[in-house]
Amino acid sequence: MEISIGTEAQKYVWGGAIPLQIHLHESEVTTLPLPPPALILAPRLGYLPLLASQVKPFFSGALPPGVDTVWFEYKGLPLKWYIPIGVLFDLLCAEPERPWNLTMDLSSLAVGGLDVLHNFTGFGNILCSWHRVVIFFVVPFGTWV
């Protein structure tokens, strides 16, 4: 009986999602009228760069050609791409709003130490590298995993 309760709780936690309403920044729009916002159900354990591949085709008719850099902001605050979406939502929304309104920007960003991920294909390699670093610090030196 305890196994089924634990399994239900795990499904609830791991299956959690946040509804997002993503607007294209007004300075990036190349057509009139403004495109409607994209509505996405994002996993709490997911990362914003992984959503870019879903959002960019939605706005493809209104985007300037040859844009590769994508970053997201919430109420003018650039969001760090290496923090999970659920953590960002919990930290930034004192009163949770549904859907969470984000803005997608395509211009180069030079704001207070935010590293912009220019190439989303290397994102998986970055996550694996972080995982190895965490294991190095967590597992005592000289023990086998």
C-alpha cells in the first residue's frame, strides 16, 4: 500500500507543469499586428532553452531573419537559463499567476552577468558537465559509485 502512495506522490511531483504565456518582445516584431502569445504547458523540471525550439516556430512569421540568440524575461527581469522553470516560478511569483507571462527577446543581452546561451545544441553537454561536477563534490574521493 505504501508503494502505491509513494508512486502517486512521485507522479504528482515529477509530472508537475506550469502554464506559460510567452509574448514576443515588441522591439523584435517585424510585422503588424503583433502576433498572439504562445501558450505552453512547461514542465517544472524543464529549462527555458528547451522551450525555445517550440516557441520560435510559433513566432517565425514575425521574427527578424537570422536570429539565433533567445532569452526570456519576467517583468523586465532576465531569467537565468540554467535554473529550472519551476524554481524560477516559485522564486519570482509571490502570488502565483496562471498562466505565467514571460517575454521572449532575441537581441543580444549585456545585463548584469547573465550569460546568454547562443547555441541550444550544446545545452545537453552543459547539463552533463554540471552533473559530473556535482557527483565529484558529493561522492567522497576514492570511492566507487
